Amino acid sequence: MSEQGSRFDPPDSALRLIADEQAALRRVATLVARGVPAQRVFDAVCAETGRLIGATTVNLAHFTADDVNETISGWSLRGVHVPTGTRLPLAGATINALVRRTRAPGRFEDYAWATGPLAARLRELGIRSEVGAPVVVDGQVWGALIAGTDQAEPLPAATEARVASFAELIATAVSNATARAELIASRARVVAAADDARRRLARDLHDGAQQRLVSVVMSLQLAEQRLDADPATGRRLLAQALEYARAGLHELRELAAGMHPSVLTNRGLRAAVDALAQRSPVPVAVRVPDGRHPPHVEAAAYFVVAEAITNTAKHAAAQGIRVEIAERDGSLVVDIGDDGRGGADPRGNGLQGIRDRVEAIGGSFRLDSPAGRGTSLRVVLPTR
């Protein structure tokens, strides 16, 4: 190698540092990709960060909505990190408050005269200076990864950038954990809703069709006893049994239609949505192409439209509803809009039920409902 070329090559120590950092990042990224519990990822990040950059203490902090610094994980050489579970106000001068305010990596050189309860706790632990980087989740500063030292010499320059690399992995782990938690909660609500539906069905059967069938059996038994001795009464009891049987059959059909309409099974989504529009008290403009889709997708789309129309009729004071369904890129896209008062609550039972049903089959849900400007709902259901 020429003398000129060697000037541009990093020394062996720098190469080893880069290799060590990449190896540490790969180890943490593997844990994230495997979907291991978030706490295990957090603990690993703190330990890897501390060993890699020569810190004596590392903490992962979460910033709560009420301005509290909550310690999620920690690592240190000599037991000087803030214990997991510690909750202290963010008020005062600390790297935590700085990172939250600036949304950027930074450093705090000396806690000797810093104010606030968190700074006081750090002094008690012997931590002299720290660097930190924000953990950004869904565009918001969720917390910060903080590395510090109990030595007089601060951590080297550019340490903040290296800490930021690990903070990005934490953000991914937090997003994954949040998504898993939301999916589990959504599925739990779907199961609970199904249980409620089964209980309602059992109650409706008991109070309606089952009582009709009991009356049919009793009328038939009485008719059998009277036919020979009193034919007129026997015939009247037979007619009564027939009336009860017809009423019971009608109630069973109504229950079955509420569970899964026959028009959807037999004629498809377009006919089923047209039937919903015809029964709606609010005029509905429908644009749904012909064609069939997987049964579970058609059922989900149908019940999304049914619930949306019901919600609009009850709460929106709308003059019209628009329903458009189209197949795009392997998904069924359901767009529903109205010209009502807007301000729909996404946590309400109707919209939460739609979201749960959609997410249970891997779909997505987006609501736009500004006050006074109507409501638009888009649901995307994968068909493959």
C-alpha cells in the first residue's frame, strides 16, 4: 500500500470500534426482529450501549404525559444507574429534560449544581455527566436512552451519535410491543363481542323461537287428544300449532339474517350493500362493483358498512351517505362518508367494533371526522 493511501485508511483501533458497534447493533436488531419481550430488548440495549461506549451507567427513560421521567431499564458497572421503576418529575436541568425539549441528541456536562429532583438523584448515585438521544415513536418523543459516567472526565465527543443508533432500535421495539399489545387487546374485544353475541342469540332463541316451538308441541299434543272426540277443537288446535310454527320460523330467519344475511351468501357484496341502502332511513349512494371475494372479507366489509350506516343514522344528523367499494392491489377498499355533524368518537362502541373486526383479519382503519364537516371512514381489507 502506498504512503498516500495509508493516510486515508482508519487505524486498527477505529476499525475495531466500528466492527464492535455494528456487532452490538446486529445483536440488538436480532432480538427486535425475533419479537422477544420488549423488556429483554431494553435491558440488552442498556448493557450493549454501556459496554460499547465506555459508560459506567445507562438508563432507558420513558416520558409520561404528566411530565414524569419513568425509568424503564438500566445497567451500570458499579450499581450507579437509576433503578428501574423510578418515577421523578422532569422539572429541572437534566439531559432527560434537554432531550425532550430539543428532540435531538445532546449532553449534560456537570450535575454538580443542576436543579430538580432527577438531578439530585443522579448526584446521590455519583453520576457526574451524561449524554442522551431521543426515542421517537410515531413522531413523538417517547423517551430517551441516557449514558453517563461517574468519572470526572465526560464521555468522548460524538458519543451522542452512537447512543442515537441504539435509541432507534428501541423505538422499533416500542412500536412492535405497542402494536402487539393493541392487536391482543383488539382480539380480546372481538372474543368478548362474540361471547356477548352468543349470549344474546341464546336469550333470543329462548325468549322467541324456543317458546314458539314449545307452543307448537303443546298444541299438537292437545290436538292429538281431541281429534277423535272433538274434531272441531282438534282442527282449531292444529291451525294454532301451524300459526306458532310459522311465527317461530320467521323469528329464526330474522336471527339468521342478523348473523349473516342470506343475500350476502347467495348474491354477493353488491346486492347485500344495496339491501342495506334500501333499508337505511338516510339516503345512501352506493358504488360497489360486481364480483366475489373471500367469504370472511365480504362479511367484514358488509358489517363495516352496516355499522357505519347505523351510526350515521343515529348520531350524525346527515342528509346523505356515500358507500364506495373497490379492489386495489390485493385489498378490498371500503370508503364511507356522510355530510353530517362530524366529531365522531373513534373510541365509541360502534367505531371501536369496526376497528376490532377489521384489525382481526389484518386490515387497516382510518377515520376523519372534523366537527361540522362530516365523517369519512376508509377500511382496507386484504383479500389474499
